[in-house]
Amino acid sequence: MRSLLLIFTFVTSVLAGPWIQVPPLGHAETIELPPKALGHNKRTLTNVTTTETTAWGATCTELHFPISVKRTTPYNLTLENYNVTILYETAKRHVLVSNTYEIAGRLCVPAPQHRKRNLDDTIQVLVHGATFNKIMWDLPYKPEKYSYTKRVNEEGYTTFAFDLIGAGNSTFPNGLMETNTGTFVEITHQVIQKLRTTTTFGNKTWKRIIFGGFSIGGIVANSLSEKYPADVDLLLLHGISWDITWIYPAFLAGLQASASTIDPQRWGGIEPFYQTQTTRASRIAACFHGDYEAEITEWDWRLRDFDSLGAALTFTFHLVTAPKFKGPVFLGIGENDSTFCGGEKCSTAPYDVVKRFPRAKVHNVRVYKNTGHLVLFHKTGPQLIEDSLRFLKENGF
């Protein structure tokens, strides 16, 4: 495992260097994105809120709020005194730096005709994957099929999707020391505590919390459930397993490079520790397989966000066993997930969820045929949403 990390660190540093010749980006950009889909932390938005009514009648509010975390390592680690201790401390899942970050999130409350009394105290917290942001949960392309937010709002669920640091419109701190999985977990814990104890989100506190996580968002859920088993009441895990055999080869096959070298005009101000895919072909190789609409890959390409070196080096350390979590757990994954199944079809790996959550009330696994890593954006995506909803209802949510 250590050798894999060292190899990945070396290759990523090479890709991030100024000497790389980034391949052409392919055919002309032909789609026009809505304003809310653009921008990466270009302005300070603390205490600024905007509200809109969606086409399906939900009231969605863009929220910006501070979250503070404290380092959990006893060492004062910085880039200036960088040494192997940093690797050891991230392997222990420590937070390396104390800081306050601005978090951007989107709260969507169902239209009056969709609200249900038994869900008045229930909220879904949605956490995106690496090279994504909160927009993935409400894709502008054919929302009647691919918007998770729209569908669950129509079933009466309030949703709160937020950008992890280093993504979307949240703070972009150091991409190695701070934008890593240990910090993601602690930030998510703080967000959940705010949901339960303050009226920041919808002028009420929330009693029951459903966690929906895709890819690294699902891994955050896994680690959170080990460290803070009482934080959430039910888990919806999309696009993860505990087989790490193919993870780093899949990353390298995605041809990630420093975002600032890929598109200097758009991302020139972002430090080299933030990477994304260099070509449409490499993005498709990383995220898609089998049955999907060609046009959706263009939307995904235009909306893609960043991975960070810190997140890439640390997320496998958070694929853990959560022995004290007792809530129901659902896992949905594409049969041809290149990250978690590689060159093989997902077979037994997803069912490790039973061992990883040994005290969970219920385990439910769904494997979707002819589907790659970005399961929600495939033709099976609507089925994933319906299976998630059915699981919620079967378990009293």
C-alpha cells in the first residue's frame, strides 16, 4: 500500500509540473451552462443567501456559512517542514491543520403539495465525489431523469447538498495539508451538528438525518460512521466498495493534471495541488461505461471540478469498519465501476458492506449492469434513485 502511495505521489507531482503538455480538449464546447453551475470560490459570500423556486416547486436556498476544525495531530505540520510524518498522520486519519472554512451549500425544501408530515423533521445531506461538486445531485441535463434532488423533493424529502472544501464555491485551502479526507470528515461532522442543533438550515432543527454520499462522499460517510456513529440515522452509499486493488491505476488512467495548466484562463489562480482530467476521453474512461447518453458526458465534462493531492493520498485510509453504527445501509454501484472494480465486473466486493457495518439494522446492495463509476449519470441512474427511495420508505424514512 505504501509503495502505491509513493508511486501516485510521484506521478501526480509530475503531472502537476509546468512542463506537461496538456492534450487538446477535443470538440468545441456547445452547451450553455446556467450561472449557478459556474465559478470556483471567486468571491467571499459569507452570510449571503439567494433563494429560487425550482421548476418542480421546491424552494432552494444557496447558503454560505463558516465551519471551524481543529487539528488532531500533536505535530505542527506545514509544507515548510514537510516530512514523512505527514503521511503517517494522514494514515491515522488525523486532521493536520486548524482553520475556519467557508462552506457553500444548497438547501431545497419540497413544494407545499409534496410535503409529508412524517418527513417534517427529516433531511438528506448529500456529499459529492472527487472532481465533482454539489451540482451533481441536481444535474441541469434532463432533470426529470437525472436530478436526484428533484426526485426526492417530489417525494417530500428536504435536501442539503454542500461543496467540500476545494470544490464548487467553498473555500480552496492548501490542497495537500487541508483538502484531505480527514478534514472532509470533520467538516461533515460539524455540518451535521449544525443541522441538529441550530436553525441555520430552514429555520428549524433536524431530528433525522439521511446521509447520501457518492464515491469519496460515500467514503466520508463510512469514516464518519466509525468516528461519530450517532451522527446520522441512515446511509445511502453510491459508487464505492472496499476493494482498493484498482483505485490508483484508475486514477492514473484518468490522466489527471494540474487544473491551472489545463485551463489557465479559467483556473490559473488555483494551486497545482488541485487536479482534474485533461481530456473528455479520459473523463469518460474514469466515470462512464456501457449504457449512457452521449450528451450527458458533455455536461459532465463542462461541470467537472477538482480532485486534490491531499484527498487522493488519504481517502483509502477511510475505508474502514464502523462497528457501532446501527442504522440501515444501502449501497448502489455500477457493475463496471473502473475505480472500485477495475477491469473486473463488480461481484462480491460491494457485499463487504455487511462486514464493514456489522451492527447495521439492514444491509441492501444493488449492482447496476452496463454502468460505470458515475452511476447516477447512466441510464440506470433513475433506477438507482428509485431503489434509494424504496429503501428509505421500507426503513421508516
